[in-house]
Amino acid sequence: MAKRVRMYFFSLLAFLLFLTMASCSSDSADNQFPEKSIQLIVAFSPGAATDTQARIIAKYAQEYLGQELVIVNKPGGGGQVGWNSFASTAPDGYTLAAYNLPHIITQPLVSDTAFELDTFEPLVNWGGDPTVFAVPNNSDITSLEELIKKAEDTPGSITVGNAGMYVGQHLATLLLEDSAGIELESVPFQGAADAIASVLGGHTDVVSGNLSDIYRLGDEVIPLAIATEERHAFAPDIPTFSELGYPEVIMSTDRGIAAREGTPEEIIEKLEEAFMNILEDEDFLAEMEQAGADMLILNREEVIEDMQIRTETYHELLKSIGVMD
């Protein structure tokens, strides 16, 4: 009996020792993070606004993260291809995702996606990018008034390219249709770069795009209206939808970086601190301004609160324009 008790005691002791060593090993791994390069999934095409801005962030990663930040483009489905892929990654901090709002909130509400909003553990938000309607510089449409008049005369004849279904730019089109009582033909692409290429090539009539993209295009396009409450400092000559009679059309694409749900808190804290340091770097901010990127810097706590508010807002929006019951 005594022998059996001793064997039980030593077995229990060995088990507890194993748990302690495993815990220490895990803590040690978290403390040493990151020990290798980190991938950042960008769910849109190379050259689009999210990709352009993410690559500027990546330039500063080595200094603040101590490792390279590798951009991995996985375009398609208005971001769904990349974010569906992200949903199956290990929650170890070595694969992150650039998220876009409202996309990661609205798409699971209206589509069968592998990801939910809870898939993302937000680290920081880096920017906001208002939606702009623009046409090529040789278009016979030169104002929002002309676009609406043509849509009234020939419903469904005007094609409007965007970065994908139920992304911010698509929602802006739905809002304008509802507000103006017109019918437009939305054409979703794999990303903003493809939507811009289409309108410049004359394959679509209008692009519902990001201000940062339209800003970089210069005189290749004629901006018709911007979906902000007031005129934007980057492009003060672009009238707002609101001042043109459509105050309901307010929309932007906000961007940030998220870890996978279940990532250890210590790793999340390290990543948040490193990315916040990047976002406060003066050289980084100068590069983003040159790229026409409007900054909207939020820390993890602020992003979580913002996402909760937006979830309610977008749910009501989708109901109000007849997309959801």
C-alpha cells in the first residue's frame, strides 16, 4: 500500500513539474516574441490603398518590431478571400491581418463567410479613407447632378465599379441609390486597384473609390462628390454628397491591424505597443501624408469600442436600405 502511495505521489509530482515547465516554456516564448518575421495578410490587390499604406507601415516594422513585416496579398470577394484565409491561421501573432471597416462587420451579416468580427483581435487602427465618386477625365459625366439625371433617364445604365460587395464603397452606392431614388449598376472587383483600372480603361462609367486613390490619380479623373460631412482638407475642391442634397451618403473605409482571436494577451500587448510606436513616427506620418492617406489612429481599446458602435450602426443601415430584414 505504501509503495502504491509513493508511486502515486511521484506520478503526481512529475505531472505538476511537467505543467510548470510547459507554462514556463510558454511564458518564455511569449517573452521572446517575435523570433521570426511576421506576415500581414492584405485582402486586396497590390497597388490599392490598403496595400500601399500597409507597405509603408512594413518599412518601419524592423525598427519597432525587431522583425520584418511581410505583406501577403490575398485579394478577392471584396476582402473575403484574405479574411477567410486568416480565420484558419494559428493564433500565435505571426500572422496578422489588415482589416477594413465596414467590410469585416457587414460581410458576415450578409454573406456566408469563414470569418466573423470576433475572428479579429484589433491591435491598432491606422487610417480612415472617405469614399469618392469619380469618372475618367474624358467622361461625358462631369458632375453628380449629371450622373443622377442620366440615371433617372436610363435606370441601371450607369456602371459603378467598387472594391467588392458590401465594402464601404459599395454601401455608398446603395446609399445614393436609396437617397436619390435612382438605379445604378454596381460592379464589384477584387480590389480598388482593379476598379480604378476598369474606369480608366472605359469599361465602367464611375468608380466609387477611396479618397487616397483618387488623390494619387490627379487629373486622370474628375471627382464628383465625397462622402464626408464637410469638405476634406486633402481635396477641398471636391463637393460633399451632403451639400449636393444627399446628406445620408456618409461613408469611409477605415483600416487597421488585427491578430487572430485567441492570441496570447502578452503578444497582443507587444504588437499593439510596436504598431502604436510606428504610427507616431514622424517620418512614417510624412510618408502617409504624401500618399494621400488620412490618419485615424486608435489604440486597441478605442478600436474595440468603435467596432461595437459600428456593428449597431451598420446593422441598422443595411436594414434601412433593404439589404437585411
